[in-house]
Amino acid sequence: MLLREVEVFRSVMSVGSASKAAALLGVTQPAISQSLRRLEESAG
């Protein structure tokens, strides 16, 4: 697992939505989705 993907996952869980997490992290919502997809793939 990559640290950034875990950080993104934690942010989404903390604020309750991908769009709010994106705003908090200063990235786009599609970037959040890609990070979550990479995390899921690495977890198997």
C-alpha cells in the first residue's frame, strides 16, 4: 500500500465524501477515485 492512498482513504472516511476530501487535499475528485482504486488493487 502506498502512503498517499491510505491518506486519501482516511480523508474520505473522515469527511464523508470524495468531493469534500478532494477539496481538503487540494486535488480533483477523479484523483481521489484513482487513489482509492489503486489502494483497492494493492489490497487485493
